[in-house]
Amino acid sequence: MIGGSKRVLTSQMKRELRRRGAIEPVIGHMKADGKLGRNHLLGTLGDKIHALLCGAGHNIRLILRKLRELLLFCAPGACRPF
């Protein structure tokens, strides 16, 4: 799709644009919060590896956040039975 062109959007194009709109903020946060704005790996393979590492780092941060919440929930003396 070319920006500014007058074209009728199909339903598939609309779905892809909505999906892209949902993914872009996540990519922005990964690059900003994970300090991953610059790719120092060479070539197409380097781009693929960089994308995988960005995703892995993002997932690890999410897991650590959940573990931190669980640790605070089950702090010594404050642990509640399920």
C-alpha cells in the first residue's frame, strides 16, 4: 500500500492495518525501554536475529515483572493461602 494513493481498501487490508497499529507501540517500547534502537548485526540474517533477541528481551521483562508482583504478594508474613 502506498500512502496518499486513492485506493479502495479490501477487508484484508483493513485487518492488516489494524494489526500493524496494535504492534507498532510494542515495537516502540521494545526499542526505547530495552535500549534496542540500533542494530549492530550484519545483513538480513542479522536483522532476523536482532528481531528475535528484541522479542526475547521483551518477554523476559514481562516474566520478571510478574515474578516481582508474585514476590510482593507472598512477602514474608503476608503470604495468603490460595
